[in-house]
Amino acid sequence: MTRKARIATIVIVAVSVFLVAGIGAFRSIDSEPEPDPAAAATVDPDLVVAPPTSSGSLTDTISALQIRVEGSPEDWQSLAGLGLAYVQQARITVDPSYYPKAEAALERSLALRPKGNAGALVGMAALSAARHDFDTSLDWAEQALELSPGAADALGVVGDAQLELGRYDEAFDSFQLMVNTRPDLSSYARVSYARELLGDSRGAVFAMEAARKVAGTPADVAWTSFQLGELAFNDGRIGDAAAEYRRGSQADETFVGNLAGLAKVAWARGDEDEAIERYEAVVTRLPLPEYVIALGDAYAAIGDTEAAVQRFEIVRLEQQLFTSNGVNTDLELALFDADHGRPEAALRAARAEWERRHSVHVADALAWALYANDRAEEALRYAERALTLGTRNASFLYHAGMIRLALGDRDEARTLLAEAIDTNPYFSIQHAEAAAENLAWLEAGSPENA
């Protein structure tokens, strides 16, 4: 899953060191802070299932916990661990039917042990976040933190929810406390994402390299290498990205993200056949909507409309499956529908999500949905909101540039489109060419909309 996808498509907030949506603090990590023993987490570490990058070992963990619960139905600790494991299995397998199972196990754990059950509280927070119910996630996580003040895992989930709600100062404060308490892969990953979110690419790389240095397993190395690959790709450094994705694949070939990264690299280098072949292999193993959309966009770009439509139909079926299992997908639907011919549906979804939370990613999605509905003047306010943190996101910049162009502001459109391409000329299979063409027209003095 790309770094963009952590917050713009299917966001799964894991608990423990393998956080796909890791966000971080402002503290410099040039020297590692020592953890405060008095602030150590009181959540039983056995309850926080370390998420692997393949379903194999997690499946074994789930089987062991199921056996334990069957033998001891009142084992509230094993139930809490089982609930957390189900949340992670849903992420790994892209099967949201695990979420109701997780909810049942966690609720049963809390019924058996309503007080002092920090593991189940953190599990409920992670489940709510996985379903994109961030208000509820924050409530559960704050209960866990009240029970275990200074617990790093609880601080992490609190901060994740705050960030997704657009409460950035609070989120950064939470993650600063987490870094102070437990400087590890999870903390450094959050620092990395915070620095990227604030436009500090170099700092983001530095922090993620620190995370890789403390990676304890091949799976962790694969994940951190993938994140470094994403940082490089998002900066337009294709060679560096390819090297990181290959390094990650060599560490653990079961982690599909690196294979998807190599597919992106192939497309950026103009090797359309290799890119499509790689994407086909990726979606066969892990049909994340993000990957299926990329494959559909690739087919559309080469003129194979039938193959593209088939992939987009799969995406819609996946979204329905997520919704039926309690996952809110309005942000994902807004961006997908705005880009694929359903502007009115996109705007409904984007407005609904803006009612729930005011993150920069939701602002960008609402801006783009409004633009797709020929409401550029209204879109501008949200496009500007999306850029307030200084994030160097080529898609944000492209959206803002096209909105400015629609409003006739050629100078600002030229500036934004140039910045998008300078940031990453390969940012989108669907839109990168349009960005370059519009910039060329603007620079030639004859702008057109694409």
C-alpha cells in the first residue's frame, strides 16, 4: 500500500510496530531519546499481535488463539488478542468479513473484563480506525490511555485518530509523547510520515532509515524498504525507488507492496507491458482497490477499455463488500468516482466525509469532486485547505492547478502544475500526461483543459 493510500484509500490503522498509517512527531531523531521507564506501556504485549507482512504466521496465531478460547471461553486476554489478530488479518487479506469477527471477540472480552482491559480497548480503537470511524476510534483509544497512562500503543492509536480527524497539533503532540516513551520502528515511522506530511522529504527519509535500522525481522525490513521506496517514488527518484522495492522484495518476497512498487516503476519508465504484467500478478495475490484501480487505469491508458471497465467493476464490488462489513469508504469513493465518470456520486461521498472530518486529504477529495462537477470556484477553498500543511503531494498540487486553470488564473495554475511535475512527474497513470500537457500549453501561452 502506498503512502498516499494510507490516508487516501483503504486506511488500516494497525496497533504495534507495523503501522501502515504511521504518523509522527516533530522531535529530531539525530540522536535517539531514551524511553522513560515510568511511562512504559501497561498493555500486555502478548495482546498486541505483531502484524506480519503475510497471512501465514498470523493465521497460525489466530488458530492458536481460537483453540485457547475454545478451551477457556472466559479467557478475556486471548479474546482481546484474537480480536486484534482479526483486524490485522482483514488488512492483510483484504477481507473485511474479519471485522465483525473482531468486533465479536473484543466485545466478548470487554464483557468478561469490563475494567482493566486495556488490550481490548486498544483493539476496539484499531477496529474502529480500520472501519474509518475515527471519532469512535479516538474515544476507545483515550479510554485505553486513561487506563494505561503513557502506554505507547495507546498513544499511537490516539494520535492516528487525531490525525485522520484533521487535529494535527494534537496528533503531533501524541506522537511526540510516543517517541519519548518508546523510540522504535513504530515511532520512527510516525516521525517519517509527519515530516512527509509537512513537506520535509529529507527528514522523512532520515526517520524511515532509522526505522529500518531497528527492524527486527525480514518482514519489518520489507516494510521499511517499501516505505523508503514510496518516499523516493513520490519525489520522482525512480531509480532509488526501484532499488528500495527490490531490497524489500529480497528481504521478504511475500510482502506485495514492493511488487506493486516495481509495477509503478515499470510504468514510469515507459514499459507498459511489464507494468501491466506486474500489476496483474499483484492483484492476483492481493486485490487491494488501489492496485486494481492502477491496473484499470493502465489498461485505459493503452486503449483497452473493456479490460479497464472490468477492473473498475471489481473496485466497486470491493467497495460494496467493505461497506457491508461496516467500513466507511466515502473518501475512497469520492476520489475514484471523480476520476472515473461519476461526478455527482463523488460529490455526495466527499461532502459526507467532510461532515465527519477535516483532514487535508478529505479537503483534496472534496475539491476534486467539486471540480468534476464544474464548481471550480467552490473547489478552490478546499484545494487551498489541502495545501495548508505544506505537503508536497503531486496529486494535491495537480488538483489545485487544474482548479486554478478552470478559474482562468493562468499564472497560479502554471506555478502549481510545475510544482506537481517537479515533485513527481510520474504521480498518476491517469493524470501525469494531462499535467505535463497543460503545463506546456500554459508556458506556450495557449492553455487548455485536458
